[in-house]
Amino acid sequence: MTFKYSVTLPISGSHKLQRFTDWANQNLPGLAYVLPPQTPIKTETMTIRLKSLEDRAKILTTISKSPLA
């Protein structure tokens, strides 16, 4: 299956990939996503690839209730 949908989230600082992975495992277990191979520390956003629009809605709803650290 392809990951043809995306969501761009505000996230700053270091270890963005690990922080998002930890957050997703805790708040949205079983969610299928693809992260970029790396993100520069200076960037303030990160784009995550998703399989469906429903997954995008889940992330946006959950992140509003439980923001990324």
C-alpha cells in the first residue's frame, strides 16, 4: 500500500523523528506512517506520510488533545 497522504506538523528542536515515533506509539498505536529519513535541527515543521485521510484526521485530532513534547 502506498502512503499518498501527508500532514505537516509543527515540531522544533532535536530528535524530531524519535519524539514523533514515541508520541505516535503512545497515542496512536498501530498507525501506519512514513517519516522523512532525517530532519535538520533548524526546521520547525515535519511532514509525515500517511495511508489515508482518516489517518490524517486521527493525527490532527489527537495532537490537539495531546501535543508533541
